Amino acid sequence: MDWMKIFSALFLIMMIVYLLPKAKGMLKDSPKASSNDLVAVLIPLVLVMAFVFLLIKSV
């Protein structure tokens, strides 16, 4: 291994150690989702999936 790979691996580990506690706090303090939120996510997701399906079928 060369030094660049070693420093990259150390940087990634330090970044994970730094961000993990912040991510846990963000998940703890975030608002809870309701059923309306689920519908608001599913409708655009289904529309995008249908659009991609139509694009694939048209080729």
C-alpha cells in the first residue's frame, strides 16, 4: 500500500468517528413521520418508476 491509500483510509475513519455522534443526535431529535408523509413520498416514487419503465419499454 502506498501512503495515499493509508491517509485516505485514516481520513475516512476519522470522518466516520466525527459524524456518527452527530447523526445519532439528528435521528433522536428529528420529528416523527406520519402516514401523510408516507403517501407524499410514495406518489413521486411511483411516478418516477413508471416514467423509467416507459423509457425502458420505448427502446
